[in-house]
Amino acid sequence: QWRSLDDVDAVQITGLRNLLSHASTHCPYYRDTWLELGLRADRIATVGDLGRWPVVTKNTIRQHRQTMRSTAPGMTLWSKATGGRSRLGADP
């Protein structure tokens, strides 16, 4: 709460770069997709830069589930699922 907005932004961008860097190094789907699109984690300077990155949809996950997983040694796979609807405002 005591940091300036610039400091908070810097911490967030660093975390984002670290996450994207891990994915591009250890997840074949992300590495190949982002390389094809010319996207690199180290080039992200602001959250706005994410506008050029592809959105991951349910269909993308269904088609590429295995290659989206990290191949980093020692990583544990946690399987999660929801039972609710994914559309906002959908009738019950």
C-alpha cells in the first residue's frame, strides 16, 4: 500500500514477464504459437502490450491441452474443473 503506482506496475510487469517466459520455455504450445506470432515475454513493457497476444479459449485448451502443460522438471500437475456455466448472464 506504500508503493508508488510506478513501483506497483514494475512489480506486476516483472511477474508477468516471468510467467510468460516460463510458459515460452517449458510449454510447447505457447512456445510454438508465440514464436510464430513473433511474441516475446522480454518485450512486454506495459499491460497494454498484451493486446497483441492471442486469447486462450476453451476450444484452444481442448485442442492443445497436452502441449500447454509445463515440461519443467519437478512440476506437479493439478487438475481443476468447474461445474458452472462460463457465460456471463446465462439463465440458470
